[in-house]
Amino acid sequence: MEMKWFVLALAVVMYLLVIIVQDKKVWFTSIAALAVIILAFFMPGRIFPYNGSINKYFYAVFHAFGTLINWNVLMIYIGSMAIAALFIYSKVPARIADLLVDSSPSTGIAIVLILAMTGIISIFVENVATVLVMAPIALALCRKVKINPTYFMVGLAVMSNLEGTATLVGDPPSMIFASYAGYTFNDFFIHSGRASIFFIVQTGMIAGCLFFYAFFARQKGKTEVAKEKVVSYFPAVLLLVMIFGLAAVSFIHTDFGYLSGLYVALLGFTGILWYRFVQHKTRNDTWTLVKELDWETIAFLIGIFIVIGAVSETGLLRDFASFLARITGGSILAGFVLILVVSVIISGFVDNVPYIIVMLPVAQVLAAQMNLMPELYMFALLIGSCLGGNLTPFGASANIVAMGILKKEGYPMKFTGWLRIGAPFTAITTFAAALLLWFVWR
């Protein structure tokens, strides 16, 4: 039996277990990664290509932790998570929402603006955290005008999911893409002289805002809400420094591959020190803040990087790309639609992080076989997998949180109820984004 088929079997079993028992997914990816390293240790050259630079037995560990795991991406994620947690603590997002309600001519427009703001915040803040910050504002507004909060809460979840891919710091999928494609922060806006993924996603957001305006346009009255008091503007400044700093770092050409990661991690550490000493928090308070960051996703990504790295290096992904090319018959449009639709459907039910890690090289190879710029298929993959999470109530963590809040408020929602909103929203936003992608990158 060829080693690549054994690695494939290991990856498939890992995926199935992750899907079936999601609360134990870190265990399954870690065990699978350890199995890959042990196999590579005892059979050097059979899984990882051995270059003879160091002892062949230690090469397996060195290659797995030094090459396959992208530490730059992980440092960006950790640092941005810390800054996002402090941004939420500062109450600045809630204050901005209050100002939007005050300045809007009607409640319906205020709701749509809050949904748009939710999307914008989620570019830089984890989606679940964004929903938790905006939910009290949404519920207070709904109580004030005596409307059912269901559409508003679902809107918070799907709009936060939609913007996750827009920038390098948005969500793990965008960081993984940046790692694979060698994209800098600025490349998410303009790449090769063309509008990049940020503007493509914004097309989807505009379509999403119009979709929700159709629901809330009849809310004509103007509403006043209680004003939130801002704790401090320092985390907002820190967030802006991170954004503009990453843009500046993009212009620095160096062989050191961890510059942006160290920069964001240092900013995150600065924020934690500010929280501890300037805000006069106890050690327990500070430890709680750090402990509640999404360390599970970090551990999950480490395992996935190693396993999918092994799958890639055995040649299985090239085989899969050739298979897809045969299915599409060499049709560029058929390949584009296939990647888009399959990504939407799969991400409606399965975590999109491992799916993206597997499919990015497949999309790139498939594009190369058709003599295309790889962005056409890789962006289609990103759009489909991130917007597809809006399709079902368990397609993204933010959806589950929104469902839980609605249940607590006395508005329990069934799977079919979510589909009535999620399915048309996903179809409309995906179509709008895909249309711009096709015309810009084809």
C-alpha cells in the first residue's frame, strides 16, 4: 500500500471524527498530527521529502513544526484576538451603534446600519464576539419598537460571518489563504492591479444590506436608546495601529517571515499590559482575559497544518485537482461554479478551516491546468466557504450563538426557520460577490 493512501485514510478518519464529535476536534487533529510525525520519524522520506540537511530521524519533527505550521499566521491570530477582546471591553462598538441609531432617519435604516456595522467590526473581531457585543443593542431596539428580534439576530450572525474573509486579520480562513498565497495585508485590497478579495466581499455585503432592508423598511419611526459609556478609546487606537501597521509592514520586503506576526503579537501584549496596569485589573482578571481567547482554534490549526501538509506532500492534492479538471471537461466556468457551489454546501455543515486548507492547493493546481490566474478559483473557494456558513444554523459558531440568544429571549428557532432567511441571504450575497469576482479576475 502506497504511503499516500495511508495518509489519506488517516485524514479522512480525522475529518469524520471532527464532524461527528465537534467538541473533541482538537483531540482528533492533534492525534492525527502526532501519528503523521511518528510515521515520518520511522520512515524518513516516505511522507516528508528528506533533504539531508539534518539527522533523518529528527527531520520529521523539524519539518512538521518548522515548515508545515505557519507560526506567523498563528501570532497574528493570537495578537488580533487580544486586541479584539479589549476593543469589546472598551464599549466603543456599542457607543458607535448608539450614534448610528441617533443619526438615522428611521428605525429600519438604523437596523440596517447596525447590521452593516456588525459586518465591519467582524473584519477585525472574532464573529462570535461581534454577535455577543451587538446582541444587547439589537434586543433593546426591538423591545423599544415592539418587533420580533428573530430577523435582527439572524442578521447579526450572517453579516458577521460574511465579512470574515475581507482582510488578513478577519478570520482563520483569510490568514490561511494569506499564508498559502503569500498575500500581504495590502494584497487583500489590491493585487496585480485588480480589486482583490476585500472589494469582492463588500459587494456581497451591499447585497446583504439590501436584502435586510426589504425586511425592515416598514419600520418608519425614529427610536432613542440608552447611551453606553465608553470605558477607554485606547483599544480602538490599538486596533487602528494594528491595521495601519500591517499595511505598512506589507511594503517591507525581507527574508524574515515572522515580521507581521511579531508586530501584531507585540501590540496584543501591549494591550494586555494596559489592561493589567492602566485599568488596574487583578492578576486573576488578566489571566481570565488571556484564558478566554480562542486557544482551541490555535491548537486545532496546528494539527490541521501538519496533517494537510502531509496530504499535500504525498501528491494527493494534485491527483484530486486532475480529477476535478476531468469532471469539468476543461470548462473554466464549470470549474468556477463547481468550486463555488460545493464550498457553499460543505461549509453549511462542516467547519470551513480544514476544508480551505485542503482545497487551496487543489484550486491553485486546477487553475494552473486551465492556464488561469489562481485567484479566480482560490477566491471562489474563499467566498463559497465563508458565505456558505450562513446557510444553516450550525454552519458557523456565530449562528449557534444567535440561536441560543433567541431561545433565551423566548423566540426559539427551528432549522427550517433559519433556512427561510439563511438560504436566500447566502444565495444573494454569494451570487453578487461571485459576479464581481468573475468579471474582475476572468
